[in-house]
Amino acid sequence: MFQPNYLGLCEKLKFWKFKPNVPTELSQNLGLDSFSAQLLFNRKIETLKQVEIFLNPNHDSLINPYDLPEMELAVERIKTALENNESIGIFGDFDVDGISATAILLSTLNDFGISAFPYIPNRVSEGHGLNRKSLDYFKSKNVSLIITVDCGTTDLDEVSNAKSMGIDVIITDHHLPLESRPNSAALINPNLPESNYSNKNLTGSGTAFKLATAIYNSFKKPIPNTLIQYAALGTISDVGILNPENRFIVSEGITQMRNTQSIGLKALAEKSGTNLNTITSQDAAFKLIPRLNAPGRLENAIIALEILTTTNENTAHKVAIELESLNEKRKSMTSKSIFQARNQTKSNQLGIDIQEIIIVQHNDWHPGIIGLIANQLSEQFSKPAIAIATNGKNSKGSARSVVDFNIIEALKECSDILTKFGGHSKAAGFTIDETFIPELIKRLANTSNQKHSSESKSKFEIECTTTVKEVINHFEFILSLEPFGPGNPTPIFLSQRMKVINAKTVGHTKDHLKMTLSDNEKYYDSIGFGLGNLIGQSNGYIDIIYQISENTWNGMTNFQLIIKDFVKSE
């Protein structure tokens, strides 16, 4: 498949990377046309056995849960709680990974007749991790065992406090540990130094799913299908790398959603316009998950847990409406804040030369959406990005990074000026006194300039150069590559000399670019999210890089091109 030479054509094309052509003999060996073989070759799939495993994920990809550290200790402690009629508290996190993990263990414990009390902290007033307020709540419920999900590994003081209150703690988490360990009854984390668990990218919900699996297996009971559906939502939300185990969790979870018995998921799908009969991982990522995330960003995430676990249709319908309203509010706030953030990057309002990292701040930003701001900026500029909601001594920051820059290690070097911080290599959060922000900026600017160069990194990896017609003809094959995510990105194609029929900016702040394009045979609707600034170039003939999607509106389904970038045709 022909890959054009754009070298030196324009500055932005340093972010376009073309994959090498598939060898002709490989296409023949696989018995596939060159387009299909190219997509598999790009994913390092080169044998018939690899094709079978990739296109048909199966249970063999699931790793024995007892390979996780201290899994046996955790199961035995939970069995003791069941025998002694103890009450168990579940402490989650407010994002969808944490909510899904909480739903998994709440459903599991309830299924065995255990009295369980979930607690989801408020993002703004409580932040991440166990805290005194939650311990007091659990004590008031006569809880004698707490299970944390998606957190807890670094909560040394809080676990000790729980112990002093007569409460044991089982930690299920996937975040990186400190040198010191909490005094817990069990610490289940694939990323402990002594862990032999091969999937180091297991998410919080994935870890909770493994504990649930071990519990059901110990009682020789079948695992309810809803649990892997929750694990799929959490894995997609937390952008878990799609290694074989995570790929199976997402693939099987999405498949099970098509026949889900979850009243809440049905209500959420209906309200979000998601057809569960044909749901994909992309539908989950862009329709279901933002609505489940919205309450945790703006208010309290407990209603997101409620819709996942309710057995009452009226409650599910009511909560779905509330989630829709919160998501609309979140979108409006996010759009305004991202507009402000982009203006800061244009005018360099911080007044500091920070070539390899973007840092923006505002006293009007809601702490619940700064992660979205950082993510947008990081994706747009292919650099680490940090957004800070300034608020005196309690200023909150959220960071998103790129492949070659470990953001949590960079923050560790600034730990003396941070009140609190946590996360992993690509995403992190912190609390800081506003007076220390200038010093933080200087240190991170120095670190990023030394360790990261955006010049060497491609923003878009292009599968092949082809026609829109060819992509549409292979749409079913493209879908067979699902689920998409880290390790298996949604395919991006290049099509040349597309004629712009019309173009306009859309969205609250005109951030997005909507175009009708033609290949001289057909017209195609297209949307470029965040490309509104390119309206002046949206004329004549253009070469586009894009993803393909189906768009259903008023009962009509058409193909839509999701434009990632474009240049004027030569």
C-alpha cells in the first residue's frame, strides 16, 4: 500500500507517522487482501494462530487470580467475615474505574448475603484515598472489615487509623506502591515489586474482578455476567493497555452488555442513545462512561454507583435522567474551560518558557474537570500537560502525559512543595499551595526539557493510504479488531485529494469543524473535534487523516469521517 512522502511539506506533518507496508507474502500466507493484512501487520499479527487469538479473545487469556499477591489472605478474611456475620465496607474512588470496581464487590458481597456498605469520597472536599470521614462512617455502620478498590496502596496512615479503630483493611489497587507498606490484612496489587502477576496493566476494576472471581471460585459458584461488564467499563475508562487479559475483559464485557440484565445499564443506554444490541467499546467510551463520570466530577459519584447496582426500573430511569443533566452541565463547563486554557497557551500568560510541557491555571475552574483540560491539551500538542484549579492552599492539579515522559516521577521530584500527589506514568493528580505554583512550573519545565522532546514523537500513526470507499468496504473487518484502546488504537487512515464542499465551525465555542467532503463519487459527512481553528484552510482539495464511524440520526445510519488532521493537497 503506497505511503506518500510528506517530508518537509509543512510543520504539522512531523506528527504524522506512516506504518511500513505489509509484505506481499504475508497477505498471501494469511489469505487476506492487502488492506486487512496491513491492519493486522500494523498490530504485529503475522501468523494464522495470532489472527485467531486476536480476533477471537477467549477465557484462556484470563490469568489465575491467585497469582496476585495475598489473594488467598483476602479470600480467607472475607470468608471469616461471612461466617461471623460481619459487616463489610467498600471504599471506592469517584471515577468510573473506581465506581465499577465498587459495583463489582458490592454485587459480589450482596450475592453471598454479606451486609456491605459502599463509600465514594467527594472529589473536591475529600480527594482520593481513605480518610477519617469515611472511617467514621464505616464505624457508625459497625463495619469490621473495609475493602478498598482502585486505591489504598499509599494510604499508610489511614489504614493504621482503621486498625486502631478495630477495622481490618483489604486493599485492592493497581497504583504504584511506596517503599513503605500499609498494615493491611491483605494487599492485592499487580504492581508490587514481589508480584509475579504478568498483567501489570490490570485496572482497579480489573483487580476487583479478580477478587470477585476468586471468591466465587472458592464457593464453586458461577460468576454473574454483569461483573465482567462493570470490569469492561472500568478498563475502558482507565485506558488500560489492551494486553491479552485486558482485551478479553473488554471484549467479553461488551459482548455481554448486548444482552445485559442490568436495569441500570439499559436505562443509561436508552438515555444516551446507545443501541445495546450493537454496542462497541467506542460507544461505551464516548456515551456511557462520560455520563457515569459526570457526577463524580461535579458532585458526588454515589448516583453513578446507584445506576449500576439498582434493581428498580423507576430508580434507574430517574438516575439516568439526572446523569444526563449532569453530563450536559459538565460538557458546558469543560468547553468554556478548555477555551480559556487554549487562550493561555496562545498568549503564554504564565510568562515562562515551557517548551516541552504545557501548564495552565485558573481560579474559576472546577477541580472535577481539570483532568479533561489536561487531556485535551496533551492530545492536541503531543506534550505533557497540567491544568491547575487555583484555590489558595488547596489548589488542585491534574496531569496527563505522553509515552516518553513519566509524569509521576517528575512530580516525585517536586514532592517537597506538594501537599499530596499520586497517580502513574501517564496520569496524576496533586494538591498544592498556590504560592508554590511558580516554583512547580520552573522545576517541571526544567525536567521536561531534559527528558522529553516532542520533536521525536508522532501524534498520529497512520495505518495506510487508501480511499474512503475502501475503508467503508472494510468497515466490518475494522469492527472485528475491537476493542480499541492503548495497544490497539482505533485505525487512522489517509485519503488524498478530498474536495471540500462546505465547512463550518460548530460547538458552544466554535471549537469543532464540520465539513462535507467528496471523492468525486460520493459526499461524506465529517467532523473534526478541536479543529475549528483550521476553518481558514477548509477549502479546495485536502489530504485527510481520519477514523471511520457509523452515525445514526432519526433512524438513519450513515458513515461519518472523524477528521484528526488535514493538509492542503499538492
